[in-house]
Amino acid sequence: MDEFIPEVGEETDELYEHYRIVVDPKQSLLRIDKFLFNRLEHVSRNKIQNAAKAGNILVNEAPVKPNYKIKPADIISILLPNPVRDFEVLPENIPFEIIFEDDDLVVVNKEAGMVVHPGHGNYTGTLLNALGWYFRERGEDEVVPSLVHRIDKDTSGVLLIAKSEMAQTKLGKQFFDHTIDRKYVALVWGDVKESEGTITGNIARNPKDRLQMFVFPEGDQGKHAVTHYKVIERFGYVTLVECTLETGRTHQIRAHMRFMGHPLFNDARYGGDQILKGTTFNKYRQFIQNCYKILPRQALHAQSLGFVHPGTKEKLFFETLLPPDMQQALEKWRHYVRHRELFED
């Protein structure tokens, strides 16, 4: 009997499924695409062949072609896209900003407040709904946009969308292998002590609050997560930092920064919507409330994304400016630092 271990939702937040299979010692020679088709439920042979062509099927840690014949005791590793759709995504005329597009992919500058894909509680008004309308209006009904990664509803910035299953499969391997370059900019509470550093700590669902992710520094639970940070600008009570993701867990930056004692500014889910640092002066409290009105979300922006193009193999890099709400909040903090005496009764 084969040893069959599904590892769902590895580093791309359940957008991919990773399977590990140890072939039975009595197994006869058989093409690997047929072998996997017989063992993986609801997975087409075409999807398996695409995975092999993309280099996403490894046997004994080496990539193989669809016609490879498995042998007894082979160790098979396969990464497959895991569609997030369990219902029809209806096209909707919703504006969004495209940074780059070709036959294989679309790079979008997602605005804060837009959900990436339909799900419980958000069946319409998502980016996938908007993309469906966009392609239909261009007469490209055959294009089915597929997520390669996700960013939170209230996080703005660069998002990569595949226009084919093959492109999704190849791009997904880069995320799985942690070879994607991703930088975020965040405004966090407190004066971050070190100018740069690294946060390492496994991340899993908070057992007391399923809507939160929790850091388990001992590694006894959760998945390995690493965030590198660098201070960009200091404002005394808050700090602007650049975060580089080595891994890509759900809410990684939000959970890691809270674990370090620096929740993101106005991050309600992680306690950053309170006045965590500063004075007790009334004018200061009003200043913070005014900042929250300008920036009614966590202060997090996916600033840049670098990856290898799935078709041309060219290294691509995309960068976006901070959105107006973050820029305005930062200007208010710069004004506060220059005129601190005005906020002290």
C-alpha cells in the first residue's frame, strides 16, 4: 500500500495542494501521470501532466516528465493548484488598476477594501468578479483568471494573477519554493529598537480566536515563518518599516509585528486600533482619531513583487507607490513630529 500524505495549504494559504507519496514496494512499472490520476481524487490527467511540464512533480527530489515510469519505493512529491472557487464567479463591472498584462499573467495594484476572491460573506464585488468582466468585455471568454497568491482585503498593493492553468502552476512553484521577492511597507506602533532585524516564529490559527493568526516561537505548532524588517522612518510613537517576506503565511506581517510588540497602526484584528503609544493629552488623542479616519484600515501596503515569468523565463519586478490614505497619514505624523508642542496641552 502506498504511503500517501496530503499537505494542503503550504506557503500559499491553501491555493495549492502538496502531496507526498511513497510508492509501494510491490508496485509494477507504470507511467507517473496514470499512477497519480488513479490515486488523486478530483484531479484530471491534464492537470497532472501540466504539473509535470512545469517541474512540479518530483521523484526522489528530481523533476520528471509525464511519461516517467514509477518504480517500487519511489518518493513522489507533487504540487497542484487548489481552486478557491466552489461556485460560479459572475462577471461584475468593477474598476481596478492593471500594472502589467501579457498572454500569461496580469499584475494588479489592488486597492484597500477589495476582497480578492468570492467566499463566505463576500460572494460579489471581488477582484475575480472584476477580472471576469474585464476579459469578457475584451472577448477573451476563454481566459479563466486564477489566483497565484493573496493579500488581505484591507491591504493594498501588488497582486499577481495567472491567465492559464499552466502559468498558475509554474508561478505557484516559485511561491512554494520561496523564490518570489516580496516587499511590504507597514506603519507600526512603537519605536522599533533595531534599525533592521528578522522575526522567526511559526504561525497558526489562534486557538482562542479563529480570525487571528498566532505566533508559536518554540515551533511546537504552526508553519515556519520568517519576516525581515528594516526601519524606513521614525516618528517616536510609531515607525515606518519595510518588511521582506521569506515565507508567506496568512497575516504573517500582522502577526509577526504584534508578536514583536509593534502591532500595525489601526489594525483592529490585532489590537492596533487602540492608542498604544503616546501621551494622554486630548489633542494627541484627537490627532490619532483623525489619522484613523484618514486611514481606516491596517497600515500595510504590498509595495513590490519580483518573479520569473512562466513563459519567457525573464525576471520581472513591479513596484507601486504608497496609496493616498497611507501617504496622508504619514504626512500627519511628520507634521506631528515637527510641531509636537501643538499637541500637548
